[in-house]
Amino acid sequence: RKEVEQDPGPFNVPEGATVAFNCTYSNSASQSFFWYRQDCRKEPKLLMSVYSSGNEDGRFTAQLNRASQYISLLIRDSKLSDSATYLCVVRYTGFQKLVFGTGTRLLVSP
Amino acid sequence: GAVVSQHPSWVICKSGTSVKIECRSLDFQATTMFWYRQFPKQSLMLMATSNEGSKATYEQGVEKDKFLINHASLTLSTLTVTSAHPEDSSFYICSARAGGGDEKLFFGSGTQLSVL
């Protein structure tokens, strides 16, 4: 079983749609959680950290459920520029390395 | 914000040759450097972690004699793919951490290696 699992997609949605991505992680020692965005053959860029209380940044909302070892990302009012691969990332307690999911590809069409 | 400069952006080489990839932190001291590899449609997989002045720690399954990592200074880390083969063709990317309690990671722009 992969340490961080995501639905690879692609998710094809029209502009303005709301789309949600899910992610599960297997290691309960995971301490920190993030969503990164990666464009094709580019470096990943931090989108937002994920907190147990849930957090929002503009059109993006992230949720963490530690009991279920589940993370989600909600994108409202999708823009064409949101088209990318969204990576679920965890960091284990005591370690600095990041463990990446395979990513979920989002395609937003006009 | 902090910048990590990675070169080259892409390289094509013949099988059997060695390729060196450089990552430089331009405005901070990179105490720790992480090297990742990403095959098409797969996740970034950590290859090794290096701390300045120390030997790199390699992840299971990564050949340390094939992927040579040098982190001799706080602003430069290099990854050398020795005797490259077509199966080494991949996207290689570095990520630097400043240390001193700073948890942020800064990524290089990646290197696409194609071995013919």
C-alpha cells in the first residue's frame, strides 16, 4: 500500500465548478500535511498547509481528519488557471523529508 | 522569497555517460538538501537527504554509487548520475531547507534527464 494515496484523475470540470480531492495516508506518525500544486514538468509549489481545524485560503479549503487519516482539498469557482496536478504531501514526526502522493490531475475547461 | 537555482533544466546524454545536476541556494544557506526523482505520472520519490559537510543518507533501493551526492558548501549541492542508462531517464528535483528551526522547503526548478 502506498504511504500517501490519491485518485489520479483526471478531473474534468467546467469553469466555475466546485471540485474536491481526497487523500489518505497510512502512517499515523504523520505530523504535517500539505497540498502542493505541480504544473507539467515544473517544481511543486506549496498551495496550503492543512490543519485539523480546517483552513481556507480564498477559493481553496483544506480539511484534515486524523482519526480517518484523510485529507481533502476543495476548490470553489474553478478557474482555467487551476488546471494542474495537486499533490497531497505528508511529513512524519521527527523527520524533515516530505512524502508525496501521486497527485490528482485537474483540467478546467471553458 | 528564497530561491533555489537548479541547472541544467534538461539534458540529453548517451548511455554510459555521467551527468551532473547542480542546486544552489541563492539567498540562504541550505543546511539540508533533498533530492527527488519523478517518473511520468508518478509521485516525487525521495532519493537521498544530504546535510552540509556530511555524507548523504540514501533511501532504500537507491544506489549510492550510482547517484553521487555532494553537499560541500551551504549553498551548493550536486547530484551526479554515473554511467547513466535509459531507465535513469526521469525528472530530478532538489529541495533545500535552511535549518535553524525553519521548516520551509524551497524547490529547484527540476532537471529533465533523457538518456539515449
